[in-house]
Amino acid sequence: MYNPNVIGSTANTESDNRLFVYEVVGLGQSDKADNPNYSIRRSGSTFITVPYNRMNQEMQRIMRMGGQIVSIRPGSVNQTVHTSLEVETQPKVETQPATEKKSKKKAEDDIPVNIYRPKNPYIGKCMSNEELVAEGGVGTVRHLKFDISGGDLRYVEGQSIGIIPPGVDNQGKPHKLRLYSIASTRHGDDVDDKTVSLCVRQLEYKHPESGETVYGVCSTHLCNLEVGADVAITGPVGKEMLLPHDEDATIIMIATGTGIAPFRAFLWRMFKEQHEDYKFKGLAWLFFGIPFTANILYRQELEELQQQFPDNFRLTCAISREEKNPEGGKMYIQDRIKEKADDLWPLLQNTNTHTYICGLKGMEGGIDEGMSAAAGKFGVDWSEYQKQLKKEHRWHVETY
């Protein structure tokens, strides 16, 4: 049975009994370092085991002393709690040697961009067109798979392709392309490097003057596309939403509606493919906002991942028209973020945690609200911390 509050295998222990280990750099090795005039030892990592109820105090003390928390991980109940800074230190290790930087640069240079342009698009074929909204849901959302075996189109997870709808606009000019996030891995749904998939909602709205229902040109074209029909494809484009190369990373994904498209690609890459060049061993946590349970896109796939990888995949849904937040209003993603703050905030401190946001542009304000509440519980100003995440390229946003 589907449970919107299931988030993997996190223990339901009393918060005050939990321990966390801070890895800190830039501190001295004794309580004298609490004196702002004391000479601070800048080399090496200091590991501090902190009970949950002292996390905020310890974080503030570390920041006051000029230290930087580079990671936070759950601690063992058998660990000694270090409330002073007289703890084990390790020699400073270069976290990103020159060879790794070079390989990363080479990988970034290898990201495909604009292989096909609007003046000369790739003409693919529709292989399948399936409805994703179950009975009782609102709107129509289709999963489309295109054959790209006849060209040079290649892509990676997190990128988008352009679709050029046939015909002309009301000025008699060819329609402009529309961008859609790719919903498949680089190897495609058939894992043969010959397909690309999209998750498309048919745009539908009321004309502000006439009141007539207006349907989106490109989305309607795609949602009604028949198997075997041609489709004009451009791209790929985009480097903002790419997955990190670190197989032990923590990946937090926040989506509304069809914003789940790139995250389906991420999850397939992490768990379903088990491809030889990428063996994900970290944690993936998806926050998914939808109006009804019937609108949970790729629901069967997500539930299977929960069952198969309980230690590595968490799913937290916010079903706005079926659930209530603590104030009695509709349950939105920001409410779930507030609710899960105690588990989410320590993850955000880790230097290998990346957060991705995809969906309607209006969701950004709500997410900031939820994150502000989460950060506020630990005495941190969210707006300043978000700037740091962006600077470190760990905060990725694609909204429309």
C-alpha cells in the first residue's frame, strides 16, 4: 500500500538519543580555541560526536571559533560524546587531487550540447505514448519514447531536448521549439542507447478574455502523437542539472508534477541500470508534490525502488488535495520539508550532498520557506547558507 510518509529506513527513535558526528576543519585542539584571540590550527579534520539536543549549540560554537563543518553523519549509540574539542585529528588530505580535477574537467568537456539545431533537427520516431495519470487524477500526462537510432543524438541525465511542433503560428511562421527535460538515462528506456523519453503534461488553461479553453501547441502535439509518427528533435542542452560523479553522494530531489522527469532519469541511473560505469552507493531522497494520489507519476516504479533499495532511496510525497498540513491547510512540499527538517538539515551540511529542484517556477518560494524553517531550527540563516550552496555548485534549479 502506498504511504506518502515513507522515507526509507530511517529509525523512529527518540530524537534526543540520536548522535551525530561532525567533521570540522579550521579548529584548535583544546577548549582554548574558544578564545577568539587564540591561534587556530588550520590543518587536519576534527571529529566531534554530538547528541541531537546539543547540535544547535555545538554548530554555533564551531562557527564562532572559525571552524567549518565539512560533513555530518549519524553516529553510533556506543560512541563517546565529545563536548570539548580535544578529539582525534587526522592529517589534512587533498580532497581533490590534480588528476581528479583534470578527469572532472574532461568529463565536463564531454557533455553533449546542441548536436541538432532548429534549422536541422533530428527526425525521430514515436515508439510509445503512455498515460501516466491514473483514474481519478487531473489532467493528462504522457510518457513518450522516441527512436533516435538513426542519428548522432546523445545526452546525459539532467539535460533537455527541444521539440519543434509541426505547422505555423498565427503569424504564419514555423513554430518555435519547446524544451522538455529528458526522463530517461543516457542509455534509454531499453538500455540500448537508441531511445530518448519525455514526460509531458498537456497544457490547458482558460483564455483570460474569452474564457475559452486553450491547449498548448507543442504539449498537445506530443500527447496526441501516434506510434510511428515523426518528431523533430533538437539539442541536447543544459549543464545545470547534471548528476555528480561521486557514487557515494547524497542526492536530494524536489519536484512538482512533470518536474519529476529528470529525477526519473537519475533514479534509473542509480538503481535500475546498475551500469558498469556507475554504481550508486549513496542516498537518494525524492520530495514529490502532486494534487492527488492518482497523479503520482511513475508510481509503480517508485514503489518498487522503495522495496528494493530501502537503505538508499526515500520517497516523501505531498498530496495537496488529499492531505492537510499541521495548520489545517493543504499539504505542499514546503510543509514536508519542515516536517523532515531534523533528518534533512544534517544531510545538507555534507559537502557531497546535492539538491535539485524541478517543476513550476512558483515552487521556489515555497521551498525557500520550508528550508528557512529547517535551517532556523539549527540557528542558521537560510538565505546566506543557500548562497554558499550555490557557490559550491550543490544547489541546482530548473523551473519553468
